[in-house]
Amino acid sequence: MALDLAQFHDAFFDESYEALDTMEAALLKLNVGAPEPELINTIFRVAHSIKGGSATFGFSEVASFTHTCETLLDELRANRMQVTRHLSDLLLKSVDVMRDMLRAVQHKEPIDAQRVADLQFDLELTIAQKNAAPAAAAPAPEPAAAPVKAQAAPRAAHRWHIRFQPHPQLFVRGNDPLRMLRELAELGEFEIKLDDSHLPELGALDPESCYFAWEITVETDATRDVIDQVFDWAEGDCDLGITDEFAGKSAPAAQAAQSTDNVVSIASSPAPKAAAHEHVDSPKPGLGDGASIRVSTEKIDELMNTVGELVITQSMLTQLGTKVSGPVAEHLRSGLAQLERNMRELQESVMRVRMLPISFVFSRFPRMVRDLSQRLGKQVDLKVTGEQTELDKTVLEKIGDPLVHLVRNSVDHGIEMPDVRVAAGKSPTGTVMLEAYHKGGNITIEVGDDGGGLNKDRILEKARARGLVNPNDALTDEQTYELIFLAGFSTAEQTTDISGRGVGMDVVRRNIKELGGTIEVRSQAGKGSRFIITLPLTLAIVDGQSVAVGTETYIVPLITIIESLQLKPDMVNRVAGQGEVFWFREEYVPVVRLHEIFGLRPRTTQLHEGLIMVVEGEGKRVGLFVDDLLGQQQVVIKSLETNFRRVDGVSGATILGDGAVALILDVPGLIRVASQRVAA
């Protein structure tokens, strides 16, 4: 029964996309000049792996293109070519083409054959131009000195005897034995003997099968690890015998071919390879040694949902346990306390499964900044810190687009042209900063630049021209900067395909708000701007403050709370168009009576008899009037839209320990609802 290779396609595509990200990152680190071996090897491994996998699965177009890339990279590995800006651009374009080809094959769509052919021609032309270069470019050996040096040279440290017997499927896996033999020949004095005894009659010959074997002797100072690396790509596709004749391990060629002591399985990772070098019979690491498995997000979501239900059940049992009396009450409460600890550990463990480093998002920006700065004629450095900061996978997937817009704006609008920067006493090269770090129970992401900063006067001019701000209104810097988040607002002189179309910043804020986060902007003329995004670590659980309004309980996300206070009767004023307001931290803050929003009967309607909770959303502050504060707690979020319908001012619901349902407030939504009520 033939093996169905289609079952491995998804894993191949996932691993190939990750490998291409690695390849792109390594290409961006390449400097013009002599190739850096470690980076080139990393890039080469990706191309070779994708070529081999594509050939195995029958994706011939992908295999053909990556073979051309591999040939070029092989020239770089052997130091027969230098890294140039043009070469780096070609290889980066190759990453884009490989990624698009894989996506097309994955979704059974046609490949852009013309684009592939054009780039493949450019790659082949680059290789051909290198091969056509005059031989005089290479340093010639001294005719008289060379023989003298050869005679006087000491004996090489090793005389490696190698029996290389490829399996028939070696070619199908994308391996090239001639490349391996060329690498061995460059290590030192080289002798080779071909074994064609397995070559069939012409009629039975399969052009995709390998029938040859080779006996090779290399006198060199190269260590066993270097020899192993030559055959690294043929793991599992050959029988390999390696002995050092100078170390007293010589054996007749026939014995070397048959001896199991001399057959080694070349591992693909450094650690197992070292073990094979020191102890040939050492086993490879098992699955328990830092292995990872791929699990679908749906399965993790189901697990998270189940854990959430368990947390609610445990909370109910704990509340019931407080009412139990008698001889077993203390033992019951002790057991429930232990259950609570275990549930919290389980909850944290499941949350960690969903956490991924933000480098998965940050990794796209070095390439993007490089390409944008070239198109705009600017000089821009990208500095990234905190890329290992972890974030929930769902949040990670949704924060990518807002960050792309902010970084593009920094390069396009923030960083000035080199001559403008020099005239202002700056370095011609601007800097875009991307930083992530934990702060409290949240994650903060900052996007900043050292450019010209936001033009406050121009923002106000545009806002007044559109009737968004009254001519006589005096706005603080913070209020002025908030205007850029209004729908359709832009100060760009002309639209481009990069930014400045009048859409974007409002979408950025809306997307961040949907994640339960906030964004604020800080800017200084001539020195640059910073956009500070605060996000919850996960969307499944929220840290909240429970408050009482009448007979109902509501949850206010801690991330939105500034301060809670009790007002005196003389601290409240009425302002036309704003309703009730009070003075708080150098500004008037409007009061929002929650009982009016939700149609409840409160314990009191007198502001000085209840509590005011100052909250902030979308750059605006309000004071929520509540009856009482009940306590802080972590709650599992349940979607209202899934189970009921969307409600303005409410982001979700949770089940409390007594089984009651509590609504989780959406502070920005509440502020909008309250503003509409005042305007009406």
C-alpha cells in the first residue's frame, strides 16, 4: 500500500513558512563583502530543506526555483562570490517568491510563472557572470615557492577514508552528491574511486535514482565535525563509513563499507551530531528532551473554555463552603483552598500554552523598514527590544496590522529626509524604535521615532477647517494629538500607497480597543513621537474590579481604572453640554451615572453618598457613579454576541461564584453612550 504523502503537507507548509522567516532575518543581517559563514549556512539550510521537501511532495516548480537559489548560495558558502546589495535584494525577492509559490501550491492556485521565471533568470545570470569573471581576479600562487612549501609542509592531521553509498532516493530528496564531493576536494589532498557495480542495464535505469557509490580519501587538518557537516544534508539517505587512517583506525575499503562500527547517522541538530562524533553508538535524544508538538488553536481554545468553566465551578463551591458548618467544615474548606490553588496553576499552565513571543510579529518589520526607506530615499535604522515578551496567540494575531500602520507612518511621516535631518543638526540616519515589555498585568508595546514629531499647529488647522474643533477652543497638547484618531483625519499633503490616505489611525485605535487595550501618543517637536499601546495578556480572562449598582454587579477592567474617590457636595458642577462635572487632576471630568445607562434603581442618587470611579478610554476620562466597590478578581470572559447580542457599553459577561451573571463594562463604549445621551 503506497504511503499518502498528502497527510504531511500541512506540516511541510507550516515549517517552510517559519523557515523562510528565518531565512529573511538572516539575509537582513548580511553585510556587503565576504559572506559570513554562519548566516550563509542558515540561509542555505532553509533553501535546501524546502527544495528537498518540495521534490518529495512533487512540487516541481518550487523545487526547481529553490535549486537555483541553492546553487547561488553554494557559491557564497564556498567564498567564490561576494555579498553585494544587488545580491541581497535578489535573495530577499527570492524569499517573497518562494513564500508566494508555497501559498499558491497550498491553496491549489496557479503560480505566477512569469514572475518566477524572471527572477530565476536573474539568479542564473548572476551565477553566470561570476563564472565568466577573468581568472586573474583570483590571486595566483607563486610558481617557484609553491613546490617548496608543499615539500616542507608537515603531514596533515588526518587522513579521512570515506565510503559514501547513497540510497536510490537521494536525488528525489533534493541532494546533490557532486556538491558534497566538491566540498571534500577543497579540504585538502583528495583521491576518489567510483563504484558503479550497482548500475543497471540502460533499459532498467531510472534517471531519478542514484546507483553510484564512492571511496574517498582526504588528507586534511579538518576535524571529524567538518567532514560530518559535508554529509549533513544526506541524513537517512545514505550509508556512510568514516575512519581516520592516521589515528590507527584504517581498514580495507570492503571492511569499511560493511563494518557497522563505522556507519554513523548524521544528525541534523548540533547536539546529537556532537554525540555521534564522540560516541558513535549514542542514542538520539527522545521526545522528552525539549521536543515540541503542533496542536491546533481550536483544541487549545476548547481546553481554555473547559478550564474557564472549572474556574467558575470552583468559585461556586468555595462560596458554598463558607456556609457549611459542623465537624467536616474545616476539612472541606481546606480541600477547597487546595482546589483553588490547583485550579489557578492549571489556568496559568493553559494560558502559557497559548502564549507566543512577540518576535513572531516583530520579525516582519526589519524587511519592511528596509524596503520603505529605500523607496522613500531615507536612511532608517530599526531598533527592536523585548522581542521575547510573550503574548496570547489571539492578541498576537490581531495586533500585527495596527503595528504595521504605526511603523509605516514613522518611516513615511516621522523620519525626515537625510538633508533635512542634517540641517537640523541630526544624524542623516533616523531611528525607528519598537519595544515590548510587561507592565503590571498587561503588556506595553511602544512604536517611536526620532523624527520631526507631530505638527500640532497643522493638526489644529485641519481640525478647525473640518469643523471638528471650534475656532476659539484652546486644546492641550494631549487633546490635540488625540485628533489624529478621528475617522478620515490626515495632515498629509498628498496621498501615497504608503500612508496618508486619511484612513488608518482610527482603525488602529478601534482594533486595539477590540482587544481590550488602549493607545496614547506623545510627541515633541523636532525630537520625534511615541505611540504607547497597552494590551491585556489574554482575551480569555480579565482582571477586574466588581462594583455594585442597585441589585446588580458589574465588572470594570482594571486596565481602565485611574482612581476611585468619594465626592463632597460642593465638588460637583453643571456645565452646559457636558452635564455634571467635577475637577480632577487639572481638568473637568464628566459624571456617568451607571444606573441611568442601564435603567436600574440605585441605593442612592446623591453623588456624595456613593462612589466615583475615574476611568479612561480612547483618551477621554469620565467618573462612573456606583453604589459600592466589592473587590478585585479575575473573571472568565463570555461573549455576549455569541450567546445573546451586542450591547453598547458592554464587552462581555462572566458568571460569579454565586451563579449570578455579571456584565463586563466596555469603558470606551460607555463614554460614547454617555456622550450621546448628553447631546440628546
